[in-house]
Amino acid sequence: MTTMLQETRPLPAPGPAPTPDAGRFPHTVPGADDARRGELAAFLRSRRERVTPEQAGLPRGPRRRTPGLRREEVAHLAAVGVTWYTWLEQARDIKVSAQVLDSIARALMLDRVERSHLFALAGTADPMPDTSCLGVSEELRMMLERLEPFPACVQNARYDIRAYNRAYGQLMCDLDSLPVEEHNCMWIAFTQARISGTFVDRAAVIQSMAAKFRASMAEHIADPAWNCLLKRLLDASPEFRALWARHEVAPPAARTTRVFQHPRAGLLRLNHTSLWVGPQSGARLVTFVPADEATGERLKQLSAPAGD
């Protein structure tokens, strides 16, 4: 009886399972960046599907199959290209700027936690990571309180209002009613008519503010936070766009006089003073002191609790 010997060849070592795109992209190796882009794409789709056309101010239409917004609608609301946004939801390897992410976050109506998650997934620094009053010392807060009934606030170089007393909040027609991310003097002056409408010489005030903002921005031309604010202003305000196109500049003034026609307190003539609490390009304490006796009496009424 003859015994047949069959040679057994060793099996190859097991390797990673092929991916659907392995033939088209033979050199693609999944990694942390791929995973992050995939999470970003999934997150954007989930948030897009959550927002209804009615919430975004868009017509629903008779043939809508998408549970929320369509990709082209998000692209329109965020003022970005449809193809580019589609690539973003397809986890393509594309660059995303802070300004564009800010626009997308607003289009998708993200809250603060969701916004932070979006920027983290995109690997981009949020130009507005925290618009609360963090960074304002207890001593400065105490000064703001003790300055009552004079309106006072702490601003940074970008005109973000970081802290304020009750009188300032009331001078700005109930600043507490605005979202914290809108606590910016430039944004208020150009987009909040109920507040900027109290400026007696509004045209001169906003012209001066735009010129000072342009002069200040020269030192922050590559700063994402400044560019994000600039884009928002250009998108939201035709008045700002027209003034910005004039390329006028003006230095910051340590003292000016502002006149308000306040709906509750009446005519207020106030001397506006800025006191830098650090380097000149840093935070400053802004105070409004009455320019006459009548304004002094009206300020007491302004800072009093409602109903007193």
C-alpha cells in the first residue's frame, strides 16, 4: 500500500479586512484624523436632521423627504458652497476655518456644548470659546457694583462685554435679554435696533465705532476671533458693510460724550471714559458719568429695580 504525502502550505497571517475604498485608495490608512472627520460628518448630519425648515425660516415644500434641513439649505444659511458642505458631511479631508464653522454652528442652531463639540471634532480653535465673565477679577466686579448708579462694564479689545453692573445693563435696554454670545458693542450697535436706536446721534456713533474697530483690527488681522466677528458683522449689517468699505480709521478715545434718548429714563448726557486695567490692547473698565445734574437724577431712576 502506497502512502501519499500531501504538502501542506502555511496559511498567510491574518491581516485587516479590506475596506470598500481599498481598491480606489490603496494608500489610505485609517487613523485618528479619519475617525474625527467621520464623527464630524455624523454629528453634522444629526444636527441638520434635527432643525425643521420652519425653525430656520424656510418653506417646507410639498416633496420634502429629509426629516430636517437639506444640505443645500444648510449651505445657504451658512453662506458656504453646497459642494463644499457636502464634502464635509462625507468626511472628506478638507480645511475648515473658524469663521465657516461659526456660520455652520449658527445655521444649525447649536447650543454652547454642541458648538464646542463641533470645533473639537474639526480640530479648530473656537474664536468664542467662553463669552461669559471668566477672567474678570473679583476686585473688578466689586468696582462695577460700587459704581452704581453710574453705568459701567469691562470690555476686551474686541469690544466683547465681559462684565457689567445693573445700570449698564439697563442703559443697554435690558442687556440680560440678549444671548451671552451677542454681548459685543459692535454687534449691538449694528444689529440691535432697540438699543442703538437710543443713540441720539446714531450715524456719527456707528461711523466712529467702525473706524475704531478697523484701526484696532490691524493688530489682530490673523486672529480667528476677530475675523469671525468681522464676518458676522459684514453678513448681518448693510450699514457696517458700507462703512467698512470706506477704510476709515480712528484711534480709541479715552473720553467722549454720548447722548441717549432712553425709553425709560429719558434724555441722558453721559461722559464715556475708558480705563485700561492691563496693557492698552487688553481689557478696559468703561464708565458712563453724568454730564449734568438732570442726567444724574435720571440715572438713579434707571438703576432702580423695576417697580420701585
